[in-house]
Amino acid sequence: MLDFIVLFITVGIPLSSALLLASLGETVNQRSGIFNLGCEGVMSMGAFVGMMIPYMVGGSGTVPWYVNLAGLVAAAIVGALMGLLFGVVVIKFCAPQGIAGIGMQLFGMGLAGTFYRHFIGGAEGVAGINAIHIPILGDIPYLGKMLFNCNPMVYFSFLMVPVVAYILFKTPWGLRVRACGTMPRAADSMGINVARTRYQALAFGSAMAGLAGAYLSLCQAKIFTDTLVGGRGFIAVALVYFGRWSPLGVMGGALLFSLAQALQLAVQAYGLTAFPYEFLVMLPYALVIVVLIFVGKSKHVGPAMLGKPFNREMRI
Amino acid sequence: MKHFKLYYTIGVIALCVVLTLAIASLILAVLGANVLDTFWVIFCYPFTTLKNFSGVINIMTPLTIVGVGICVAYRSGIINIGGEGQMVIGLLCGIVFALYGGITGPLGLVLTLLVGMAGGALWGSLPGILKAKFGVSELLSTVMFNYIATQLYSYCLRVPLLDPAVAGGSGDPQTVKLDNSLWLPRFNELFPVDKGFRFHAGIFVALVMAVIIFLFMWKTTAGFKMRAAGASDRAARYGGISVSRYLVLAMIVSGACCGLAGTVEILGVHHRGLGNCTGGYGFSGIVVALFGGLHPLGVIPAAFFFSVISFGCSALQINKIPVPSNMIDVLQGLVILVIVAAKLIISSPYLMDRAQRRVEAMLGKKEAA
């Protein structure tokens, strides 16, 4: 039983990283009032670009660490650019954000798949970024295996929780972002450029989504496929609701969700094949729905103008 | 200047088309393909033979039905991204009924389609109820229901409905072939025409469905109330319309359409349950609905246009053009982004006013000169 729990947590924690990075980013842009349902598409592009650079340099073989780093940075930059593109549609042209997000999702996924088949093709993997063993802490029985033998990006993603919390709640920029999401009209009359702040928040959020995608292709799967992201973008958006727009809550949601996913993998690893695994795959999605039911009723502290375009010239 | 609004709308739409084509050309150029050749295959190749044309009609059939369903939901103020899941559950119910219902012949065919609709309606009603009762955003819940439906379907294919012929083998799980009499007949079997008209009769189901939904939404009280709730829920509530009830009804109708589309696809094309047989129509349907101006009758030409593109994209590789078929997703995404962005430009009176003044000033200068 102890072995099972250790396996379960060892598998679950790395699974949460991609969700955590994407939903932390989404938290920031939702706080500014932009609902980016295109997260899935941005993650796909991030996943492709992140793996493309190491692949171009060293093929499937190992590459120096800075090449992998370059892949991550490129994924973040491409993500930010896609965020700005989305921004032009929903901020400049005030398009309805839900439907524009679906467009973004199709566009990003299609583009990543098209480029992947054209430039790489076949099922070619990369060496990617491997888990590191932290010297002394990693040798602690059980705990070391669960917590101190992870991928560097896992630590980075958990480090981003306090960083994002600090940015959102302790810096002037974070205050501006929250003002634009809660009451853009007031922010505007205080001299804040609502559109610019929203662009910035969206670029940050999408850069994080790009990184999350690169985590999937470089650290977790070490390969790109059309279905690699597999709905994680949508789940990341749902987790923001779950975490009530606070980084710590989002972290809890990401952990809960990925542990539910790990349960399925652990059960399969233990050879309990008699139980239909499809129902375990369903479990996390069902969990999200149940959670959304409870969150929907409660008085949340989220951005009041989430999803509403701001237009200075519009009548109230 | 007379009719400026019409010219303005046409001008903006033309600009959108040019913009979309320009971005698409740019992507094609990056891929190193000959842009003109690629566009020729995408837009003209589907019309070169009757067989290709029939392929287009077969894609158009589910696309039209799903698009009509999405229109109903969108007009009622709820965005249904769950088309994929509703299709899956609908066709699953249809298959179960066809395999175990024991009714064959034309009656069986009609009943199977109705059961498929009921399945889709049931699955569609869930996010509607969640939104009406608990305020859960349909954008998220429908996506989650998509994944649950897909898993449920793949379980049913793998265990209870598995074809004994492939059991234990390495083939993809599938069900046994459905009874011959339940298949939707092909057009050339119904009418004495050229053998090339190979598309199945589902297209008539689709066209009838579009007309029925049009009549329902524009000529009945329930349809009017649904559209009122979608246009402004506050005003509708003030007018004594139970917004939440019509929201659920909208999702039921929308889900029924998607379920029908899935069942038609099975009875017309695959004739058995296969993995991955919804073909992304649930998402393409959104594009079609938007492109068709969110009107059931507008969906028909829009679906035709998109099935041409879709068929063309899937034929790129056969025509030795090095562009993967995923290009269709890129085009669809671009079209959505451009359409939603253009909507503001078209509907904003300020922008139109400004454009009109500029154009008139320009024309005035010319006359003066």
C-alpha cells in the first residue's frame, strides 16, 4: 500500500506542472478581464516550438542544456506573440472572447500539427530535459523519491506560484491588472491604459501557456503529437475558476487534478486491468464539473468584468 | 450616398477574405508549397470529378446538421462547444438501438435516427441544466463532457460492443456491421442517375433539419422566446420569459441536432461504430454556424463552402502538395478569428460613419478636380 501511494504521488506531482504553469498564466490574464479559451492552442504551439529547437540542433540525441533552455524561451516568446494576436482580436476589435478562444485553439493546434508534420514528421522524439537528483534530500526514503527527484521545470512551476502571487498582489502592475479586470472604467479614469495593461497581462499569460506546452514536449512526453496537449488547456482554464483566481488555489486545483490522473496511471502500472481504465480517465474531468458546480454557487472574489470587452466610447 | 451600409458591409467582408487568404498564403509560403497550386487543389479539385463532389456532400451533411444545432444554442445565448460529445453519445445510442433493437427496414432507420437525436439531446441537456441551476460556464462544462463522452464511447467499443472478429487481435476496436436495411441509401440507388453520385441520402435529412429549425426558431413562440433570451436575458426576464428554462431547451435542441449528425454519419458512411468517427465536426460546426451568419439557412451554403475546403485540404497529399491536412484547422481558426473581429467593424455605427465621411470626402475631391 505504501509503495502504491509513493508511486501515485511520484507520478502525480510532475503531471501537475503543465497545468500549473498554464493556469497561473491564465489567472493573470483573467484578472485583467480577458478570458483566454485559446490556451489549448497556445500550449500546442509552445509544445511544438519548444521541441523544435533542440531537434534542429541535435536531432534525437542529447543537446547541451542551453539549447533546451533556448527551446523553453522560444516557446514562451511564441506563446506571448500568440497572446498578442488574440489580444488584437478581443481587445482592439472587442470580439466575444469565448468564441475567439475557440478560433485561437483551432488555429494554434492546426498550425502546430501542420508545422510538425512538415518540419519533423514521423514519431521523432528528443532527449529533452531529464529529472535531476538533488544530492542529500533526494536520498531520504519515500519523501526523496516523491519530491526531490523531479524535473527542473517542476520546481520552476511551483516557484512561479509565489512569484505570480507577488506580482498580482504586491506590485503596482499587479494592482493595475486587477483594476482592469474589476472595474476598467474606473481604472481608465485614473489614467491607466486599460488596453495596454490587458495586452501585457495576456502576453504574460500566454507566455506561461507556451512554457507549459514546452514542458509537455520537452520534459514529460519528449515527443510531439497532435493530441499531446489533450485538453489540458481547457482544464487549465477551469482550474482558474476552481482556484478562485488566486495562485495558491490554482496550485491546489492542479495538484488535485493531476493526482486524480495519476490514480489511473498507478492503477494501470499495478496491472489492475480488469477495471475499465476509461472510467479512471474520465474521473478528473468529472471532478472538474463537480468542482465547478460548487464554485459557481459561491460568492467568488473573481474579476467582475471577466470576458467583457472595454470600449471607452461605449455608453454605459 | 445611398446604400452606404451595404457597400460598407461588402467591403469589410471582402477585406476579411483577402486578409484570411493573405495569412494562409504566408503560412503556405513558410511550408515551401506553391501557393497557387495549393489554392487550386483546395478550391477546385473537389469539383473535378463526381466522386470528389460526392465526397464533399458527405462532409457537408454532418457539418450542416451540427452547424444548425450550434446556431440554435448561440441564438439563445449559450455557446455549445460540446457538439463533439453530443455526436458521440448520439451515435452510441443509435448504434446500440440498431444492434439490439431488432427493428429493420425503413422504420428501423427512422427510429435509429430518432434514438440518436434523443441521446444527443440528453447529453446536451446536462451542461444546460448545470448552467441554469448552478451557473457553471457552458464553455468549460461542455468541453469536460466531450472528454467524458469520448471515454465512455471508447469503453463501449472496447468491451460491450466489440466485434468478436477483432477481439483479441491487434486491430482497432469496432462494432459489427449494422444491418444493411438500416444504412442510409446512396443517391444513385434512389434515383436513376450517374454512378458517380455516391453521396448518401443524409444530405436530405440535413436540409430538412435546417428548414425545420428555421421554422422553429422564427415562426413559433418557443423559438421567439429562445431568441429573446439570447438577445438580452434581462429584457427577456422582464418580459416574463423563464430564461433558464429556454436555455435548457436550447441545449436540448442543439444536442439533438448534434446527436442526429453523429447517427447520420454512422448510418451513411461508416455503417459500424469505429473509434474517432466524429471527425472534429463538433468544432467545425461552430465555424460553419458563425460563417453562416448564425442563421439555419445561412448554414447550408457555409457548410458547403467549408466541406469544399475540408475535402480539398485532405486531398493535398494525393496531389503531391507538401502541406499536411491539418491545414484545415488553421484555416478554420483563422476564419473564426477574422469573423469575430470583423463583426465589430460592421456593426459599429461610429466606424461606419467615419468611413462614409472619408469616402465622401474622397469622392468630393475627385469631382472638384
